[in-house]
Amino acid sequence: MTQKSTKAILSIALCTCLLSGCSISITPASSSASSTPLSNSENNSDTNSTDTSASTPPSPTPAATASVDEPVESASGDVLPESTPAQNEQISVFPDNEAQKSDLALYTQTLGRFFHSPMQSTKDIPLDYSLSFFLLYQTFERNGEGSSYTQNSNFFWEIPESDILQTADLYLGLSDLSISSITEWPFGDPQNGTCYYSQETSLPYGDITVTDVTFDTAASEALVFTETSDNQFEDSSKQKSALVYHFTYTDNSDGNVVYQLESITSQ
């Protein structure tokens, strides 16, 4: 075969390979060409050889895939409201613990210095020295130990009659009491709408022991059980009496619990 014929054959073979997608290897030594058909997988691997790892998002971690709390829905699809402490707790303003029992016991011991006889109601309280002394003392204590009052030239605290009447209503239920109806006053008769009080005088004697305190929160009532002894003087009778003080209680406008005496009974 002549050289021209060989070149013609090679040209035809080259065109055929290029059209069919084959590869050609030419070696100078033999001046011959060999062709190898490309498979579909090899062709695709060349096309997809570009690194795509940079564009692929990383797999989410467990922390990233943690679900966010969603409102709870009922079976009908309605969103149920979240509970709050205000919905789950009902705080009672009424006494129900040991500290409040202790406070009432101390108050009863003071009250018993003025009132230590059985009575069906506070309407039975004599309008005398004991009543006026209690009203003066309790009014003075209730108003910050006299922080809102002034003293006259005789060092008596001047307390408005209106404050005395308010104390009578709050603590004894005597809403219709009048100052003029009280027959005795420990520090002089009221004058010009003013009552007088002195801290220098001791409270009436009382030897009172509180044995128990109970609360009925449903009825807002309290019972204080006491024992009273007559041991003031050497020739005292030494007799003991057991009394029960009956109270109702309410939350006052200033946030403090007010104990109102209702009656005193014998055990």
C-alpha cells in the first residue's frame, strides 16, 4: 500500500472516530493510530468531575434539629392557653399559719386585760374605764404607735375622736358608739373632738395564758382558748377561769388582718 493510500485510510478512520466519540492514540514510532470507544459511565464521570462539596449544605446536628416548643392544640384544633402561676395558685389573705396564730394569741392576751368576763356580744361591754382605755391604746398602736399624733404641753397624745370611733367599729363592731356615751376616761375627758392618751400608765393587770388558737377559714372565724388566773395580790383568790374569745377577721384596707371580737364564752 502506498503512503498516500495509508494517509487516506487514516483520515477516514480519524473522522469516523471523532464522529463516534472514540479516543485516538498516535505514536510517532509507528505512525499508527488506535481508537477506543468511550462508555457512557466514563463520559458522565468526566462531565461531573467538578467538586460539589462546597455547595452542599452540612448535615444538621441534633442541636440544630431540636424542635421548638409549639402551642399545644386540643383535639378540635384550638390552641390551649399556657398555664400561669396566677391560674394555678389561689393565695388566701386569711390567717392559716403558725405566725398568724401567734399574732392572734398575743393580741388576745392584751385584749383580755380589758375584757375578761363572758359576754354574748360586744354590745354587752360596759361603757366605762376599760372600754375607753382599750380604744385609746389600740388606736395609738394601730396608727404607728402615735407617729401621726402630737403631744400637748402635758405630754398627752392628742387623738381625734374620729380615730377612736373607727377603732371601736373595726375591733369591737360598735359602729353606733358615741364618745359622749362613755362614762370614764383614764386621762381626762375628751375636749373639742380630741381624746388624750399617755404611754406612761401601765395597762390593766392580766394573767392570761392562751392554750389554743383555731381558724375556720370558710366562715372567717377564729377561736382563742385561754386560761385566766387571779394572782395579782397575795390574798387573791387564785381561781382560774377558762374563756373562749370568738373573733371574725377581715383583710383591712392597709393590708393587715383585723380581728373583730364577737363574744366571750366560758368553757
